Amino acid sequence: MRRQLAILTTFEGDLPFTARHPDDGEKVRSALAPGLPGWDFSVFRVSEDHWPADDAPAPDAWLVTGSPASVHDDRPWIRQLLALLAGLHAQRRPMVGLCFGHQAIATALGGRVGLSPGGWRVGTAALPLTRPRPWMQPARAALTLYAAHNEQVLALPPGAEAVGGDAFCPVGAMAIGRHVFSTQYHPEFSPSFMADLLQAMAGQLPEDLLATGRQQIAQPADGALLMRWIAQFLQQAVQA
């Protein structure tokens, strides 16, 4: 039986440089496909009101991508997304969140998201794994991942555990039972995408912060490994 992953993309509009890169749905699909043979991938740009049809077979699992939007923005699509995530959680349907998706899951399930006490984090972030899961194989004590955020999860939703985090972002990743995994970071991004993103933020953020970010992204990151872990999480979650 073929499984289906619904990828909900949440990027509002486009930046000029994004046309040089795969869109977020393709970033995720191409990163996960090697670890999910026999799965189909459907992409829905929910920020443009494109949702799975009510009369279509329900996807086996769901993934929410990143966005410049805030979960606190008063947008109809954000309200609809939060309601959808709450319903999926009630049904114990497998869910993954990346950056905005991480924050959306936390908000929908009763956690709290707000401005990062340390301000913007752009470049890379360390993710020490304080409560690693069995599907995180091959095991690592910590990951280095691409980051671009000034909001983060400040209080976990009921039943959630922080899987990893550091002093800047204590809830760098979280899990609930066997059906929810999310992370503040961007395992789907490439070095060239991050370089273009930092360039696009010139004039919006202090130059010294951007310079540090450029130095960080010149070093290897562990996005491919985290995407391998996410594929393994989804495989076990649909069998739970």
C-alpha cells in the first residue's frame, strides 16, 4: 500500500531570489523521497488557500514548512491551519513541522510562541539532542542546522517533550508521543539558498549578524541527516 505525505507550504509571496531555487514543497519532497520509497507526495500552498480536498482520501502524514509569517498574524489561512493541526493531533495523525511549522504545531496544541529572547538567529544553530528518539539513526549527540528566525517556542504544548535545544533556543526540536516531531530549524535548505536568503536580508538586520551567518553557512550542516531521521520518524509513525 502506497503512503501519502501532504506537504503544506506556508511561504507568503516570493522573494526575487527564490526563483533560482526549488520551491519549499520540492525542497522537502526531494530530501525525503530517498528515505520514503513507496510514498507519494502532494504539495498544497496553504498560504494561497490551496488545501487538500475534503472528499479526497486523507493523507497518511502531514508536514508544515517554514514561512516569514508569524503564527500570531491575523490571516484566515493561519487560523485554518491551526484548526487543522489541532484536529490532526486529536486523531493522532503523524505530523512534522519545520520552523514556522514547528511554531504552528506548538501553538495549535496549546503551547506558546513569542519573540526569541536573544533576537534574530540567522546562519546555523547547534541542536544538542537531550532526549533522542529511537528513530534517530545513525545516532548523533548534536546536529548543526540552518536557522533563520526571531520567534520560537517559549512553552511546550501539553504532552510535548523538548528533544533538543540550546541556551538560545531551548525548544529547538520537540516530540509528542509517536506522532509529532518538529524543529525550529531548516533541514530542507541548501547552502546556496541560505546564502541568497542572507543577502536578501541585508539592510534589514545588522551587518555583523549577517557576516557571522555567512561564516557559519560556509561550514557543513546536517540537514540531510535530519531529513533521513524525519523519513524514519514518518515510517514508524504510520505503523503505530
